Amino acid sequence: MSCFIHKDIESKSKCPICQNELCESCEKFCDEYGACPNCLNSQVVSMLENTNRGIIYSIFSLICSGLFLILYLVDLLRGTMQKNFIIIGAILVSIILPVSIILLVHTIKKKKEYKSFLNENKIEK
Ligand SMILES: [Zn+2]
Ligand SMILES: [Zn+2]
């Protein structure tokens, strides 16, 4: 049998995920990443799709908390807000706003990582 990626090289083992035959260099890759180049690629592609969804979610929560912050500040400046709500609102804003920003930055970073991974590891067939 030959490696399913490198057709001209004899296979040494199998990928634990897709069970395809792997050559020595693919086997090494598998040891390092826990999947053959092909499987890892499709895993990264699906993770990339997840980050796209994550970015939309975090932008949405960022907009929501931004709007909330504006409404909160307007109400606060009017001086009509109840004391309890001032505290609750401040806690909400100070949690949700930074969390959405961190989430957004983190997800964009991950997306870049996955993208550059896919560019670097173009599979030759
Ligand atoms: Zn595989
Ligand atoms: Zn191979």
C-alpha cells in the first residue's frame, strides 16, 4: 500500500481518524498533531468556521453592551436612576463590555492562526 497523500511513497502506518495509509513523514506529522495532514486540515477548516460564528456573536454582544452603556450613562446623567439600578448597571457594564472585547480579540487572533496554518500546510496530492 502507498501513502494516500504521497502516492509514490510506501505507507508505514494508518491515520487513527480516517484510517488512510500514511508514509513515514505523514506518520511523523500524525504523531505531532494527532491527525494526518488531511484530517488536521479539515479540523482546522471547521474551527475556522467556528471562529467566524464567534466573531459575529462577540460583535453582537459588544453592540448590545455598548447600547446599554449609552442608555445607562444618559439615565445616570439625568439623575433619575434608582440607586440599586446604578450599582447593577455598573456591574453589568464592567463585566459584559470587557468580556466581549476580550472574546472578540481572542477569536480574531485564533482565526488568523487557523488561516495561516491552512496557508502553510497546503496539502500536495
Ligand atoms: Zn486522517
Ligand atoms: Zn505521506
